[in-house]
Amino acid sequence: MTTSDEQTSTTPPTGDGGAGALDICASLQQLFADLVAEPGDQPLVGRQLEKELLRRARVPGDGHLAREVVNHLLRTTSSAKGRGDTATRVDALLQSTRVSTTVLAQAFGPQWAEVVAFVRRAGVLTADETQQIAAASRQNAVVPHPTIAVAERAERAYATRRVAEAALNASDDALSAANGGGGERMMSLFRGWSPGRDIEGAARALALRDLRGKFGFFQDLYDEMTWAWREVVGPLHPDDPELPTRASRTTD
């Protein structure tokens, strides 16, 4: 296992996921390489692996994205489902996986680039932004998340859940840091409540954005699920239309 003295960046990423596809692929590839067990070392697994992914990530959010990619590969890679304990299988994946845009699309769906940007941005939310998201949510109707069947095949359901998990965990880290948590998790306070609810809703809507118009998932539902985030932080996707004014929504 290699060591790294590089400092984690706290600069909010741009809408294309920082420097783009090469940036995120290289970032996760380096994380995987850093955590391959040295001869004689015990491979990392579970919370220990997650801790190291988060500690070594050079961009906020990337540790959570890496964890969800590992979860995806463990579930779908035939060699990872073979014999051997989980730690050995994870270590083999860390050694053999070439992180590519194909892997990211399989893990997070067609909007993977926007998902990366969203999770990275969630990882640097400020306390003020989370309060604004909560306020924006309270001023809008709460709508249920679409189950949407969830899409043409079960794999999209897994991808959608992975996106929501990465975004929630990244924003939880940011909220903990903003509140002086010193690494203490605030998940019990965060999940199920605004702004956590709104971040999860926006994450799920973004993961399923290409399915608008199907399964009862229309633009107005997408707008409701993403409203608070888009009003406070900005668009989730470069093709998101401008949000209508509150007055126009009231009269519609």
C-alpha cells in the first residue's frame, strides 16, 4: 500500500466533473493503486477500505465514488464473484481494474459525467448552502421519489442507488466538516431530512434523467426533485432548462 502526502483539494469542481473524464478516471485509478496490499499486508475491506479511500482521495467526493465503483465491480465482475474471502477479492479488483468511462457508465448510468460533478460538488457544500437548500425545499411541495419500475432493467436500479449513496455520503462529510465534526458522521441527523432528502432526490433524478417521459417520470417531477439544489447550487445537467419563477409556478 503506497502513501500520499498530497493535500485534498477543496476547490468546487466545474460542471464537467473537474477536468473531465480523464481527471476522474485517473483519480480513481490512483486511489485503487494506492490501496493494493503490499506483499505480506492484510488486504483492506469494509469500513477500513472506505476510510482509506476517503482519506487518500484528492478531490472531495472521489472516495465515495470509488467505493461505489468497487461495490459495482464486486457485484458484476465474474472473477470477483469467485472463491476467496471478500478482502482477497477486493484486493484483486483494485489490482486488475482499469477505470474507464465504460466502467463509470456501468456503475452510475448514462449521466455518469454529471453524476461525478454532482457528487464532487456535494462534497464541498457549505453550512450556508445546506441551510439554503433546506429553505428552498420547505417552500416547494414535497413529491415522492419515482420508483419508475426503476427503468428497463434492474441494473439501473443499482446504479441509481449507488449515485444516491455517493452523493449523500459526500454531502454528509461536507456537513460534518462545516459543523466542526472532526470526522464524526452526522448521518443520523442528515438522512431523511432536508437538505439530505433533497440531495438524495436530486441524485436519483439525475441518475434517471435520460428516462424522462417514461414510467411516469416527466419533466415536472424531475424539476420538483431537483428544485432545491438547482435553485441554490445551479443546474445538475448542462441541458437543464431554467427553473420557472415562483410566481409562474403558483399561477400554473
